Amino acid sequence: MAREIMHDFCTTCRKETSYKLYKRKIHKVIKDKEYEFEITVAKCDECGSDMDIPGLLDKNSDEVDRQYRDAEGLVGIDDIQKLIDIYNIGKAPLSLALGFGEITITRYLLGQIPSKEYSDVIRKALSSPKHMIELLKQNKDKIGDAAYKKAIKAAEEVARLFCVSDKMLLTISYIFEQMREITPLALQKILYYIQGIYIVSYGEPLYEEDCMAWVHGPVYEGVYNLFKDFKYNPIEDDRFAIFKNRFEELSEQEKAVIDLVINTFGKYSGKVLEDITHEESPWKNARMGYEATESSREKISKDEIKKYFSYIAEKFGVRSEDSLNAYIQSFM
Ligand SMILES: [Zn+2]
């Protein structure tokens, strides 16, 4: 690929020379802890010395800031801006609602890095509208009536949209992190298999929701409502930054089951997975008496799921990718 040749003034050569950009690792101590960051440097093609290119310093300081926040699991400025936008709230009332000082959010927006504790408060408010509503109610008197009403209305709207359990949110967050592309249809099936394998492995469901036997297989309605705008297309939208990094709250045991499903069922399209679920008794039994294209809101009970996945566990096993692949292959 042809690269544009870049020129600038080299202070060592004392003339205009060409340069190239390189990545360089640097070490920096922040609050008594050493970090390795990667920055971009410009080197003169003729003498090899570093060159001071306009904009590079700013770019590097943004990069270091981002890498530091990533390393520490801290929210970024854009997350805070998102919080303001989603909940339709000003900087000062938001600060107060979160239990911070009045100008804390303003400082964060200007680049000050929040502590882990405050960052977690922000992340939780961002990812749980229910929690945000609680915070707003608790701090109603401090915030002021007008700001409170505006924010609570926005938060309730978001909450309606996100009427899925916390565990479901975390699971979806982890699936988004692990899978590059997923359609709403495939997501539904993946969630169903995660639930089944989790129930049979640990004797209890991962999420409290029950799915329903819709025409295209088992469907979690709250999740359906979240993503229905995408129809048969992959889910990709800034709105769902609300899920970002939430999966850290999942246990290793929970993540292991999700990984297992992603690495097996996750290799197939939503349509293929739908066809498999149509062969399985939980969906078939719940659809009894319904025509193929007739819509239904019949629940697929967790007991029914447990029964069927116990059968899979006995016949194929559910604890390894090989077992699950063998199960999938039995339909091909
Ligand atoms: Zn030079």
C-alpha cells in the first residue's frame, strides 16, 4: 500500500526532511504504580532523531490517558458525556445525584481522571437505569425540582427499554465483547443455550427471565424489545455502549459457560440455531397446538429447559466444546 510521505522541519538536520511514525513503549509511574504505555513518535528519515510534529503531543497524551483508564478499568470522558445525554441531566445536578461534589463531573469532563470508586459509581449509573432512578430519588432535594423531573423522566424511559435482569445485561455485555458480530436472532439462541447449559451444570438458572416459544424459536422478550430495530442485521449501535465492560461483574464460572456456548453454538448463524431449537422438545412442547407460523406467547419453563439439557448432558455432555459440537453435529 502506497504511503503518503510526510515532511516537517528537523531541528537536528536544520532543514525540511521526511519522517515516519513509529510506536514506542514508555514507562510511567502514576500513583506509585508503574505502567507501560504505547505512544507514537516521528523519526527523521535522515538523522533518526525524534521530531516534534504538530498535534502529536496531544494525540499521545490522549492515548496515554485512554490506556491508563483501560488498565485501571476507569470510565472515559465519553462515558460521562453519555451519562449526561442518556439521563438528560446537567453537570451539576448529575454530580449531586451521584453523591459527588457539585463540580466533580465538570472536572472529569475537562480531563481529570476519576478514582476507581467514583468511576464505578458512574459506570453503575450508566449501565443501570434502575439504579440511576434510585440515586435521583435519594438526592432529589439537592438536585432541584426542574432538573429532577427532567432526569427522572429520561431515566424511566431508559429503564423501560432496559427491562431485563442485571444478569442478562451482564451476559449480553460479555457476548458483545467476545463476538464481533451478532444478529438479534443469533443472540436469542445463544442466550437460550447459555441458560440451558448453566441450569444443568449448576442446578440454577443464570438469569431469572423465562423465554417464550415464538415462531422463530425461544425468545427472551425484554431482549427482543431492546434490539428489534436491527431486524435481521447485526447489532451495532452506540446506544449499547451502556453494556461496555459490565461483564467484569460476572464470575469465572458464569463466563466459562458463556465462552463454551460462544465457541460452539456461536459459530452458527441465527437461522441454523433456530432450526436446531425447532427440533428440541422445550420449544416443540410449548408450541403444541400452534401452527408453524402462528404467534404464541407460551412460556418455556425453566424446568422444561432443565429436563431437556439434562438429556443433552447425559447423551453428549455439556462441559466441553467437543461434547457440544457433537450435539450440534447430530442435527447436520
Ligand atoms: Zn534530521
